[in-house]
Amino acid sequence: MIFVGMASCSQSDRHRQILFDAERIAYANPDSALAIIAGIEPSDLEADSLKALYYLVSASAHRAKQSSMASDSLVRFSFEYYRDTDIVKFVKSGNLYALYRFWAGDGKGSLELLDSLASLSGIPDSLMTRILRSRIGVGGTEYDCERNIAYIKRLQTLDPDSANQIEYKYQLCENYQFSGNGDSALIMIDELIDYARINNLGTDQFYYTYEKVGILEELGRYDESNVLVNYILEHAPHNSAIPYLHFWKALNYFNMGDIHQSSRQLAIADSCARDLKDMDNDYYESFAGPLREFLEYRRIGTIKLRQLATRNNSQRDRFDRMESTRWETEQNVLRQENRALTLKSENERKTAVIVIMTLAAIIIALLAIWNIQKRKRRTVEAEEKMEALQKMVDEMKSAPSPSTGHESLRRAMLQQLGIIKMVAETPTEQNREMLRKISSIDNDTNGALVNWQSVYEIIDNLYAGFYSRLHGRHGNILTDKEEQIIVLMMAGFSTKEISVITMQTTATIYVRKSSIRKKLGVPVKEDIVAFLRQETSV
């Protein structure tokens, strides 16, 4: 026991020294820090202090690399452990835990945690600067721009570095813009343009000028925005923003009501965007697509790019995080598999067996549920068909002498529709009884299928050539099934009855009705038959 205790202490001391060394270089050299702790298996760390330090170092290195933090959920352990023991490590791990929550998709929870950390007192400026930077980054992605403005101004007072001050001013400009304060954003961007011009920063000057184009558009100063676009195109004719510059002009002209010029500029933008890579083209299309739709319908009014950008940037950021998370997860799986093969092969095999059995049980359960649902659907459909059949039989029995042309049509159609043959195809005792009932009403059908030509002639006779006019006008776009459904609807048959007559499910009938509406332009709330009768009477 003594030797075991000595060995355990020796291993703990070795782990502690490794973690201390990795902690010192985690931010400056994250790859080296991760390489140092790669030989430590977290499950081998017995002391909570070592576990907390391990998760802190790992998350710190991932943050410094700006890589996915999806695997750093256990930094929460560090956050809780250091709460009452080390204020500096508590704030560091709290910052990292907030960033993990952001990567995991909990943006609101991330902001709440960062806000609570930013409200702490007695925190060193260098550490508070790190908290505020994280808060502004997450707040920008979540478009919490109003509160971001106050944090940026606070950051400007804490960090006097001149290079960082320019970054803070640009962040302030962005947050003013996306919070709807375009006038303040314009003041900020003009200051940045002047700074870049005075310091001969040509690339930065172009970038800031390009941003000003969007701010002017937000303010409704479309002519000024177009003038600025023309200036950029004249002085930087080969830059990668050419498609977006023409898009800006298209948007400005659209908001000015000049649909022709807007369409022309969007066509130029589309032409310039053809050579973009897939991801860049998708990003461009997220802006150009909606405007293209507005132009197509020639709608009157204005749109704000801020609304499009909010949704688009959020989607792109989510996509980037998903891709990074997927790659990081794959790498973690590979590392875990290698460790399992060398250190815990037996446990891994047992785990694999449990997983396979669990998956098999889940699959079997899902198949059973699927079969049950399928049988239920079939039963419901069969009951609906039988109900419709019974309704038609009862109708024929109760109306021996129809008094109107509409009733005569229903009776004549019921006599020749393929009900008898359909029932006879499934010779259950219940269906035989139904067959006897139908046959006792009128034995002239002889089990024949529906004679649609005869039905069409009846419709024409009763409704002044309705079918002939319908077929003449729309026969090129309507299918036979759709024409049959329309005729049955004209005859007063319900959806269930139509499904029985045409031997289709009610769901299929609803789908075909929707197709008829779309093809013929029938408004959603208007009755199809009433619409067609009015149309064919013209």
C-alpha cells in the first residue's frame, strides 16, 4: 500500500508539472500546449484541482487557436471549482465556458454569463479586456448591438493600444449600424476613412469606403451611395467586391423606384459573381436572391439590407461553426479510438457491444412503431373508404326518384362508377355484404369501371358544356386524374367519395386539388368549382 501511495503521488506531481507548463504557454503557443497535455488521460486525474486545470488549459488553447470549442463542455467543471478558490482562474474559465455555450448554440446563455462576469469588480484590466472582447464578439453574432455599444466604449477606456482603438471604433460603427443608428455609424466610418487616408492605408481605406456604401443605403441616401460605388469601381476596378458593388447599386435603384436600372445592375452583379467559389456564391445569392424575387414581382416599396444581413450572417456563422465542430469532433473521435485501442481495448469492446445492442433495440423498436403506424393508416383509410361506400349506397336507396338534374347526375354516376368491381376485388365478408347491397340497387353496372366519357357527356348536358370548355381551355395543363376530380367535384361528390371512386387515398386527392389550384390560379379561399363555373361561363 505504501508503494502504491508513493507511485500515485509521483504520478500526480508529474501531471501537475505538465499542466503548469502547458498553462504558461496556452495563449502564446496553443499547439505546443495541446501537445504537452496530449499524453494525459483525464480519467487518470484523481485530484479535482488537476482536472480543473486540465480542462482550463485545453479550452484556453482551443480559444487561442480560434478553433472549435465544441469538445470543451467540461470547462464548466473548472468554472465551478475555481469559484471560491481562485478569482483569476474563475474568470478565465467562466469566459471559456461562455464561449463553449456559444459554440454549442446557446447564444443567450453565453451572453448572460459574460454579462455577469463583466459586472464583477476588482478584476485586472487585462482580464476584463478579454471578457469584454468575448462579450462583444458573441453579442455581435447574436445581434445584441444596443448593449454591445456600451461594452465597446468601456473597452476603449480600458485598452489604450492605438491599433486596438481602430478596431474598437470599427466595431462601434458596425454596432451603431445594426442597431439602427445610421447617423452615428456614418460619423465613425468617416473618421476611419480619414485615418486610413492620412496613414496611407490603401486597403483599409477601400474597405471602410465600401462599408460607407451600406451605411448611406441604410440612411436612404441612395444617390450618395451610388456615387461612392462609382468612385470605388473607377479607382479599384479589379477588386473582389465587384459583384457586391453592383448589387448595392441595384438595391439603391430598387429603393428609388427605378426598376429598370435595378434589374440592369443586378444582371451585371450576377455576371460578375459567376466565377465565385461555391461558398462565396452561396453568400452572394443570399443577398441577390431576395432582391431578384422583388424585381420579378415588381413590388413597390423599400427594403433594408440590415434585415437580410442579420439573417444571412447568422446562417453563415452557424454553418461555419457546424463545419468547424464537425472537423473537431472527427479529430476527437480519432484520438479517443487510438487511446482506447492501446489502453482500454477490453472496455472498448464491451462498450461497442452495448452500443450495438442498444442500436439494435432502437432499430427494432422504430420498425415496430413504423409497422403499427402503417397498419393504423391502412385501417383508417379502409374505414374512410367503407364509410364513403356506405354513404353512396344509402344515398341511392333514399332517392329513388331524383327531383333535380344534380341529383339525377349523382344517381347516374353511382350506377356506372367502378364501386362494384372495387369491392369485389377484396372479397371479405364485409365487402360481399356491401356488394350485395350495391347490386340490389341496380344490377346494370355489371362490375364495369367508370365510363369517364359518359360522365363527361352527362356533365356537358347538365352544365351547358362545362367539361368541353374546361378541357378546351386547360386540357394542356391538367392531367386526366385532375380532370376527373374536377368533374366529380362538379357532381357534388365529397373528398372521401372521390377517393373511393378513383381508387386513390384522400391524401392524394388533397394533393391533386392543391395542384389544380396552382395550375388554374384559383385563390386559396375560393371554391374550385365556383371559380371554374364562373370562368367557363365567360
